[in-house]
Amino acid sequence: MLQFQRPETLYRGQSNAAWDLKTNLERSCLRHDGSLDNADDREKRLRLLFVRHYHEHSQKQILHDDYLRWLALMQHHGAPTRLLDWSYSILVATYFAIEHATDDAAVWSIDNAWLRSSASAAFNAHGISESSMNVVRGRATQEEARERFNELFLQNKFTLVRAMSPFYRDTRLTAQQGTFICPGNVKISFMDNLNGMAPGTDGVTKYIIPRALHRDWLCQLYFANVTNSSLFPGLDGFSRMLNTFHPTAWDKCVKK
């Protein structure tokens, strides 16, 4: 049974309970190439294209080598990246799971403490301190964290996943209580990276949400202010909300 919010836990909703965890980069490679053999090259080319054309659409200045921030921006705007969206809120993950689901949906949970300790063990085995990546807790400068991310993840040397957030967060990431989980090697699947982690008790759990519950749960989430309007601040988010909540849908909630 899906449990209430737990500390140190990350959640991800998926609209089909049968799906494995896959990044958009992984899906793109499998769709176009049929394999992940050239995923690292595709990632570099996509990132370069995004960086080259970014100035046509925004005046914000971003350091050229702040690759985690570039990947976060790409993910935000729908480009294929190695990042997978997760949330610290079980309600947010549930909303994304059931909003457009036509079959049984699922919410995945990952113990973030286990995720950190397992990744740390893998890094320590190679003489690398995990704390050198942690800017938020004051254990590393932004420059050190950038260099370490580029070294540990973009070289595709490690079979693991780790929760990562750019130092500068946008309003959408804040509204969704979001973070990203990043695989260490894009030439193998996200699930293979995850399964390469040290075993952990209940480290990863998948909760099934039967289709019959979706309408009632969407109504409850609406009253808890978990909608596209709150998760995507601005007129676009409000307009997207109207696809799910409009007078007809409202009647179904209040007349039940």
C-alpha cells in the first residue's frame, strides 16, 4: 500500500505501472539507434546544440562548463537528457502518475540516504570523496562541485545513480519539490545503473495505483492544491490544469 510522506525519500510517478525507469535520453537512443552504444556521443551533441542556440531564447548567463545546470535546463524544456525527474513530495509524484493514466499507474520511491551511501561507497573505492560534490551543505565550492560532476558522471565510468540538483533552482523545480536522479553511465540503461548499486533494504519500492482510484485521488489532490496550476507556475500551468479540472470534472468531485 502507498504510504504517506517519509523523510529522506524521493518519489516518481509513472502513468503505466508496467514501465521501467527510463530517461528521455535512453528512450531517444533506443528509438533512433536501437541501442545505447552511442548514448554518450548523442548526449554530447544534444548538449552542444542546446548551448549554441540557448542565447537565441534567453538572456540569462550560464557558465559554459556548468553541465548539470545545462542538463537541468534541457530537461525543463523537454530535451532528451540523462536526468530523471523525482520529487520529495509523494503527493506531487502521485499527481504525475495518475493525471493522464489510462491503465494502472505507479509511484516509485527511493531511499535517498541509501542512494547517497551506496554512491559514496562506489566513489570511495576509487579514492573519491562524495562530500566534494555537496555545495548545499557547504562541503564544496560551486567550482569544485562542477568539476566533480563533469569528472564522475560525464565520463560514464561508474555504474550507479545519485540524486543531483543544480545550485541555481528554477521556480518549477521549487514548486514541484523536485530533484533529479542521474545515472553514472548512459551507455547502459537507468535500471542497470540502479541495479549496480549496493543492496539496500527497501531501497527501491514501486507502489501500484489501480485505475479505479484515479478520479477520486485526483479530486483529493485538487483540494490539497496539487494541480498543474501549482506545479507549473504561470498562465501555462493554469491552462494545463483546465484539461483535468473544469466544470464537468468538478461536478464529479463534489457530487460523489
